[in-house]
Amino acid sequence: MTAGANDRRRRSPRHIPAWLALAAAFLAPAVARADRGALTLEGGPSLAVAPRVAPPVPGAAGLALATLGASLGLGYAVSNHLEVAVAGVYELPAGCSAAVVDPRGVVVANVSAAASGWGAEAGLRYLSGLTWRLRMGASLGWFHRAFSRVEVTGPRTSAALPAALPARETLSAAVAAGLFWQVDDHLGVGAALRLEVLLGGPATVAFALPVTVGYSWYFL
């Protein structure tokens, strides 16, 4: 083996790509303190998908709905692993449509509407980790589903149809799991996958993906 080859072998470990060094520095924030006593305000955008939502006109098929929204909440860590949390959510109006069928299963009309909603919940979250944190939780709450611009069209709209319901009030139950990156002692960013069940009237199952930014204060 030549002397030049030996020199290259000795030098190669020292030549770390600049982009790799920068990435390591960015993804390795200062170690955050434990959670106990932390009061965290967090909020951000969310995406919710409901394969079957109770329609504004009784007798219509369920509505498939995908909405953008936002959430805002407070959490207080009673220990390093347990947090009590409350939150509110708002869903922007989104268009949806469904068919109205008679008792024989014949389509008699079509219903279109804009659906929006808002609600509040309270629950518990389990926390694990310092910088990269696993968060799992469950909550109970209330949700208000509102319908606007309800229109009934079709060849048999003259048939007697039930009156449209402008809104529905429901109880809600949800479970969630996600990751939270604690950038430093105060600032963090996270995302979670939520499974929600709306219990008023026909049960509705929805999936949500909220992305949040949080800021913490500590009261030990």
C-alpha cells in the first residue's frame, strides 16, 4: 500500500460533511427539564376527516366530511408523567352532500350544505421522555355541528321532507397519541393522531391530525 493511500485513510474520518454537522446541531436541542409544575399553552392547525356525519335532513345518507380547523388549549403537569389538559377546537366550513331516500330505498332528493363546528374538551395525558416526548391521552367533551346554506334539489323535492336541522349538539370522546419535540425548557412542537367519537344521535367516528406549538411556564 502506498504512502498516499495511508494518508487518505488517516484523514478521511476527520472530513465530516458540513450539512451533517448542521443537521446534528439542529436536531439535538438543549436537554429540557422534567414536566412537573409546567403550565403549557399550545395551539395550531388541524385536519379532521369523518367518513360518515349525521346529515342536516333526516333520512339522508351520512355525509363524508374533511375539514381544516384550529385548536387552542392549556395543560398542567401534576407530575413528570401526568398532565391535566383542556382545549377548544374550531372547524372551518366545508361543503358536503348526500342523497335523501324514502322507506323503499328510492332516492327522492339530494341535500348539499356547508358544515362547520366547534367544541371543548378536558382530559388526561401521559408523558414520557425529555427532549423527544411520547404523549398519549384521553378526553371527554362537547361538540356543536352547524349546517349552513342547506339546499334540497332533485326530481321529487316537492315531496314532504323533514325540516332541515341547523345544528346538532353532541358529546364527544377521544383518544390520541403523538410525539412532542421540546426544543428548550419553554418552547415545543408536536403532532398527534386522534380518534374521536361523537355520541349524540347517530354515532360519528372521525380522525384528526392536530399540529401544535406550545410554550411552558414552570410553577414548582
